[in-house]
Amino acid sequence: MRFPFKTSYDHDIRLFPDWWNFSLYAALLALAVVLPFMIDDYFLGEATSVLIWAVAGLGLMLLTGQTGQVSLGHSAFMALGCYSCVLLMEAGVPFVLAFLASGVITGIIGAVIAVPALRLHGVYLAIATLALAILADDIIVLTAEWTGGVNGKYAPPISILGVTVDRWSTPDLYYWMVLLVVVGVTLAYRNLLRAPLGRAFAAVRDSEISAQAMGIDIARTKTMAFGLSCAITGLGGALMGLFSGAFNNETFSFLLSIQLVMMIVVGGLGSIHGAFLGALVVSFLPQVLSITAGALGRGVAIPGLEAAVFGVMLIGFILFEPMGLYGRWLKIRTFLELFPFARKDMFRRQKAYLKTERLR
Amino acid sequence: MDVLQLLISGLANGCVYGLVALGFVLIYKATEAVNFAQGDFMMLGAFMTLGLVNPEYAGIPFWLALPLVFIIMGVLGYLLDLVVLRAVFGQSQTSVIILTIALGFVIRFAVGAIWGHEPQSLRSPLAFGDIRLGGVVLGVVDLAVILVTVILTLLLWQFFQRTKIGLAMQAASQNQMAAYYMGIPVKRVQGLVWALAGIVAAVAGILYASKGAIDPNAGFIGIKAFAAAVIGGFGSLPGALMGGLIVGVIEPFAARYFPPGWSQIAPYALLILVLVFRPHGLFAQVRAKKV
């Protein structure tokens, strides 16, 4: 256990509290950068997919984990990001510009959609966004002229400053490109959290009434949260569509957004680590299941098994570890740091009673 | 005549949506949580009846199987509350939403593993014949669905308005702590309402299965039922039924008179419109609390 000795207010909002912490993350980044030299192309593809899931998860985490608004419609914004990026690329816009523009477009449209959605909270917002996700699927089919509808679209080749980045021929370049996006998004996210807007997000999550009393413009804060969250998720969607090579309306069905929600809950709501841990679980669960099924002599895949295992895991996490994998890690770390003085009740949940805004 | 035909079939469909929506509203009224697995409950009830009644499985007479299914689904609902949902008692609605979505996946998998993924049809005594009324063909099953739904809605509505336990359920949802002070066994009341929702889901499932084949993905009509519940106003039982009817009627008409593809969108588009302009539904009983 180390005791940080704070000598200025800046200590409270530093990106890294001390050198030890900084060197840990620097080591992690270095490991991530040299990863292509250590593993083969198959696992590199898996690692890339983990990172892409993490980007999309960070987007939803900003909304659900930081601002406390549930969205079951983020698959719609992933689709929006993906289609806008690909359509811009087909119109001749260079990839880097098209990619950034897709994030901006998704963010703006997300914020516009958020304005009426702001009047809703809790359950209503969840249902409205779920409807949005289902509508997105149908709208992609209806606008087949641009989106290719059910037949889908093929991702155009990516070229950055004349270098072709392709999933199959240059997997390491593709990985580094995604890693760059992940590092950028993570840094932006981390910085946002220590800016006034990020503090406002947390205040709105914890209590709208007290946030209002502190002078926070709730409507503006929620709109910003929705827009930023959609922008990040849109980037994730663009990466996912380009990575899969071909995509259609089915790729971004509403089940994808439910998977996103499950991912951040299993990882741990309200923490950046949670998005990454959840992404690891989402990406590797199918592999683990198929290996297990193979070991048990069941060659054929059982339909729905993956979703069911995910469901059971999720129920287990909500019942026994509401803070997700990252929360479990925090407990283990505290136990080790304080050993032997850690007590079980240190993480006890307060007893809660529900009060509603309803009169009848 | 064409219009009338569409209307009747739309109403019958709408009643099933309305019944599932009724399940949402029941749980919402009593626990302020939303059961995203209600559609899967309905599917489970349908398959359970199918497993008891159909000759290739247990082969029990239909009317004997009926109470059995109600009891099983009721107990299941109660146990679910006892084992799973009580652990998040008093926590935010978000955790219940996520929990019930996960439950839905588990139920869908279990049903698929037990009864298979192929569409099957229930040997229901309701599913026979048509009645011809001057050019309009009415399925007996459609009439039965409409009748049962209306009766059930009226019963439940009166249950919430008049009986002591119905009122206790409403009190428990509005302020758990205050309800405790008034001597309401809040947790047991919530368990009861989950049991009730299980039974309503079973009724909906049996009616749905009488209308056509079912498969484990039938639970996805729960999403349309959501649209119904929101359009009618969450928290209002007659509203849920009305919402269901509106959604049910819009679908066939949109399919008939709009370009293809629009009929699937229509219920959700209406849902979003209602949420934007009347967030508490068309038949809302809700007023915002003034602090």
C-alpha cells in the first residue's frame, strides 16, 4: 500500500497518479505495439477484433457507465458509422477523412436524436432506443439504393497515405491502425472524464436533482453524452464493418446492441478497464465454447448456446458482482494491498429503496 | 368487406400483443421494473402447453393441461422473483432491464434444447373452423382470442383498482419504504405479481400458439408488445390492451396500403412518435411528481 502525498490540486486530476501507475500503462502499450511480432495472424485478427469491440464498448460506456442512461440502440449508430464511412470512401474521400467524418456524422445525428429522447429516462429511454435499433435494420433494407439492403456492401480497400491496409495481406498494419484509434479514443475518454463535462456526466448519473441544484444544465449534458457516445460507437461500427469485409442489415441487428450492453456490464460499468475486459470476454467466449464443445465430443454447434452462456454469466455478474470483472479486480487488489486488514464489508452495497416519479 | 376482414385479423393479433403488454404493465405497476423477458415467458408457456397436450409428447387432454400450465408458470414466476430478482431489490431499473434480457436468452436456449427449433403447432381445441358472416370469414380462434383478452384485462384492471392486494402492489411500486411502513410485505407482493405475470404470459402463449405455429424465437413479439405498452401508456392496464390493438390493426393495414417494407416499421415509428409527443402514452394515468 502506497500513500500518495498530494502537494497541489493538479494531483487530483492527473492522467496518471504516479510514476508507477504510468509505467504500468506504458508497459501495457508497449506490449500491445509489439504484439504482431509475438503471435500468428489468426490470433492477431482476434486481437484486432477485441480492440474494435473495445472502441464500440467505450462509446456505450460513456453513456451508460458515466452518464447512467441505458441505450439498447447503439447498433443503429454502429450501422450509421459504418455506412457513412463506406459511402464517403466510395465517393472518393480518403480513408482517414472518411473515418473521422463518419464519427462526426454519427455524433451529430445521435445528438439530434437525443433531444426528444432526453425527455425520457430509465425504461422509456431503453425502449425508445430499442425501437431505434429495430428501425435501423428496416431502414437499411428500405434505402437499398445506397446501402445495398439485404445484399449488403463490400468494404472498399483502405489506403492511408498510399499504403494499403488490408486485413488479410497486412494484418499487422491493420492491427496497428486499430490500436492507434483505440489509444486515441481512450485518451480522449480519460481526458473527458477529468474535464468539467465529464464531471457533469457523473453528477447526472448519480442524481439528476442534485446535479441540477449544482447548476448543471441537464439537457445539454445528456445531449453531449449521447452525441459523444454515438460518435465513438460510430467509429467502432466503421472499424467493425471494414474489418468484416462485407456487411448488410443483419450485421447490425438489435442483438448487437444487446451484446454491447452485456459486454460493458460484464466488464464493469463506469470504468475504461471494463470496456476492454468485456471486449475480451465477448471476443473469446465463442472460441472457448467451441473448444469446450469439441472436448466434450459435440462437434456441431448448439444454436443459442453462446447467447445462453452469456445470459447466465450476466445474471451471475449482476447478482454477485454488479461492478463486473473490473470491480472484482479492484476487490482483489485492495485485499492484496491491505493484507491482512481487508474486510468483506468494505465493498458492501448500501440498502436501497426505490422511489418513483409516478403518482398513480 | 376487405377492410372488415383486415380489421378482425388485426384485432386478434393485437389482442396477443395486448396480453404480452399486460404482463409488462403488471410488473411495471407493482415493481416499477420492466420485464424484458415477458415475450419469452409467453413462448415458454406456449411450449409448455404444447409439451403437455400434443400427442407426440405427454398427450394430456387440453382442458386438464390448462390449469397445470398456469400453476407451473405461476410458480416459475414466483421462484424467478425469489431467486433472481430479489437480489437486485431496490437497485436501479437498469440492472433489472439487463437481468431480464439475459433471462430471455436463457429461456430461449432452454426451450430450444428441450423442444427443438422447428416450428410446431399446438393441438388446441380453439383452432377449429371458421364462421362465415355475410362475406367475412371469422376464425373461431380469433374470436376466442379477443374474448379471453377482453375478459382478462377487465379482471386484472378491477383487481388493481378494488382489491386490497392490488392496491398494495401499486403502493409498493410508488415508494417501497413507505409501503413497508404501512405494513405491506413488499417482497412477497412483488413475488405475487411475478407469478401473476407468469400466468398471463401462459394465457397469451396458449392463444398465440392456437393461432399458428410457434418456435423459440416467437418471444421476439415481446418487442412489438413493448411498442403496444408504451403507446397505451405504461402503467395502465386498459391502455396496454388498447396499445396492443392499435399495433395489431396498424400492421395489416400498413401491409395492404403502404409500399412493401413499411408494415414492419409502422409500429416502431408510431412508438417513437408517441414517445416524442406524449411520452407517457395515449391513455396515460401518470403525472410527473412535483418536488
